[in-house]
Amino acid sequence: MKLSAIERAALLLVDDDITFCQVLCRALEKRGFAVTVAHSVEQALPLAQADPPEYAIVDLKMGGESGLILIRALYELDPATRIVVLTGYASIATAVAAVKLGATQYLSKPANADEI
């Protein structure tokens, strides 16, 4: 039984790796999420402001603004948003900063859909 978009949880996926986004988007849609994809903080902010997501997956290092900016904005829009941070440049300092800004989970790349 397929769920309609209204019944599916909204998830914002933000990563500058287009191939990674395509693969993860398909995997998450199969798991019942209504996925919106952006490839930069600048693309993601207006999408989040128009329709704050229940879940977000945010890469930290992208062209343009840092994912930390988006984490803060998402948290300010809706503190209940569950935010998973993905990064290929994991460090304790960025993990602490991300969680302080509102991230729920912090994962190093590569991460698969089951881990996320």
C-alpha cells in the first residue's frame, strides 16, 4: 500500500553531490518519505521556509554557505525537526557545533540509507 504525499513525512535532503542525492532520495522515498532535494544552503533555505520539513539530512561542506547555517535556520523554523548531519570531514568540533545548533544525529560519509 502506497502512502499519499500528505501521509508521508516531509524530508529535506541537502547535499552538493548530485549522484549521492539521487540514490539517497530514491532509497528514502521507498522508506515512505516525501523527499525534497536541494544542492546548497542557498537553495534549501527558501524551500524550508515555505514548508518546514519534519526531517532533514544536511551535508556540512558544500559550495557556498556551511550546512551549520542551515541547521540553525531549520531549528529556528521548527525545533521539532529531526536533523541528521552528514559529512566527509568529520571532527569532534563540528559534531559538537552541529548538535548545539539543533542537529539530532551526526554521521560520517559514506553512510547508507539504513544508517541514516
